[in-house]
Amino acid sequence: QSMFAAVQLAPRDPILGLTEAFNADTRTNKVNLGVGVYYDDNGKLPLLAAVREAEKTRLEAAPARGYLPIEGFGAYNQAVQQLLFGKDSPLLAAGRVATFEALGGTGGLKIGADFLKRLAPNAEVWISDPSWENHRALFEGAGFKVNAYPYYDSASHGVNFAGMLAALNAMPSGSIAVLHACCHNPTGVDLSVEQWKQVVQAVRSRGLVAFLDMAYQGFGDGIEEDAAALRLFADSGLPFFVSSSFSKSFSLYGERVGALSIVTLDRDETTRVISQVKRVIRTNYSNPPTHGAAIVAAVLSTPELRKLWEQELAGMRERIRQMRVQLVEKLKARGVKQDFSFVTTQRGMFSYSGLTSAQVDRLREEFGIYAIATGRICLAALNSRNIDPVADAIAKVVA
Ligand code: PLP
């Protein structure tokens, strides 16, 4: 009898399954709107010029590949802090932030979750309904019971803020609230600054632990603008957690460049927290990889490269915005009665388009256009060549 005889086949990842079906589709005009990455107007994953420049310099310097410290590359961690909290943040001056290079935003969430489990073994985690599909599994994997708070309101294509706030105000003290800092995945629907102020207030009055997930800084309204929620938490004086990622903003998906930042109440706490999170990292993967962090640190700390990156990031953000505007206009021009204008107020790569799963099925079967059954589409998968056929097809399935 094999030791694996009782191992059951795990369910397929629904999004990867969609990609497999897309790849197997022989239609030449097929379009995959189910992806979670940014494609340029040629439908290609970009390699940013700022990254290419930094890589050239690094290749020429031919650095040896020693181990990094457990917490990662110092210059990188410092650059992450400045991007998240602002260069002149009093939190940084006061030594209140511990930052660890992590294996993508996912890695930041995971080491944060493992540390929290040691810190608060009985706390429960709350994620938005709906949320990035890995949030639940990741926190469950770290040993937490995971609940959901109301978030998306399908009737208004907006946030059910009253429901969200009521849920926050009813959570047991010490509960961990996972919050999308900007560009909510999968809905594209974000809170206003006023609403964030109320969230901070609820976190304070209920004694909750906020865990902000910042995977899309710069994809919404701008690098600084997208940090607004995080800055409100920073100003609050509360401790909190932030996972962040350069997968999207640097188009460095496979290099796994992210971070975990933990805001404490003072420098002494920071020192003790660092010592404990280092144990979590040491027993997981020992220390993080060098290349991606070195590239990001070089770009962020070299003025010309930083400027180039900011321009390229603005270009990605602007192209997505254009696709949102054009899709809505093109649907209108095709006589679609249904109001899709909410698509232009959503932020980031994704939209809960309001398409039903039956309509998504028709898009795929009749037109070779692939989307998630929930109606989530990736606006960054649209481009000047495919947007007309996509608008044609959507106009037909919603008619
Ligand atoms: N958090 C959210 C909300 C995401 O959408 C993603 C990626 O899609 C991540 C975290 C993970 O990012 P990374 O690829 O850097 O691990």
C-alpha cells in the first residue's frame, strides 16, 4: 500500500483552470480577461525600462550571491518603508516600523500570519466578502478561523459600507481585520477617505488588529494617493500590519518581491518584534532572494531610474483608466441600455463587471472571451486591438 494511497486530488485553482482552458482554445480572436496581471497595449507582460537599466548595471557589477540577512536587503526594506509611509514619516524617525523583505505580497501575508498566530493564537481573522481568493486559504493555513465581513454591494456596484462598519463594530476585541489598502481585488471598489477614517475609528474602539494588504500601490490614483488609507492608520497611533508587493507596480511577478511591515508603538517594541519575526522567517525559508530586491532598491534610490519608473507606472495606470473609459463608451455606442459607468469609478486592474455567470459562459462559448464566473474582468487585459470585439460580445450577451 502506497503512503499516498489516501491522498485525494485537491480541487483545481479556478483561475488557473480558466487559463488552461484559454490556452487550449484554438480560436485566434480569443481574449483572456480572467488574468491577474498587467498586459501592455500589445497584450504582452512588460519588462519595465527602469528594471532593464538597473539589471544592466547589476549584471556589469557582477555581485557575488551571498545570503542576505534574515530580514532581507536593508536598502530595499528602507525603500519600502519610504514608499508606504512617506519619506518624512514620523513613524520611521521614531523607529516604529519593522520591515521584512518577503516572497511577494503573499510572502508578506504569510510571515505576518504566522507571527500573529504565535502572538494571538485564539484571535479570528476577518476578510472582505468577496476577497482575493488566497486570503482565506492563507490565514486558514496559518491556523486561524477565517470569517468574512460584508463588502461588495452588487445592487449599487459599490461598497456596503454600513454593513462593513457594523461588522467591524461587532468583532471581538483582538480580531484581525484584513483590509485591501487600495484597488480592491476582485471588485475594484474602494472606500473613500471619509469611510477609511471610520474604519480606523472602529479598529481603535473595538481593539482590532488591522492587516492592510497593499498589492497595487500606484495602480489606482497614484503612488501617494493610493497610500491614503495606510497613512490614516499611521497617523492613528495604532499598531498595525502591512503586506506590500512590487509584483504589479514593477511588473516583477516571478521575482517574488514584497514585504511585511509591522507598525509598533515604539523603538523597543520594534526591536523585540524584529527578533521574533526573524525566527518565523528563519524556520520557513531562512532568508529571502537577492535579485528582485536589489533591482527595486536600485530603481527607488537612483533619481533618474525612480523618475523613469514613476512614469512607467503612471503609463500603466493611465492605460487601465483609458480601457475603463473606452469600454463604457463603446458599450453605450453599441446601444447597451444597462449603465456600466461604475466601471470608470472602480480602481486598479479589476472590475466586478456585473456580468452574470450565464453571460460569462456565453462570452466564452460563443466569442472566445474568458472571464471569471463572478463577472470579474481584468481591464489590463484589454487593448486597442481587442476592445472592440470584446465590447461587441458584451453588448450581445447583455442584450
Ligand atoms: N494581495 C492581493 C489582494 C492580490 O491581488 C495579490 C496578487 O494578485 C497578492 C496579495 C499577492 O501578490 P504577490 O504576487 O506579490 O504575492
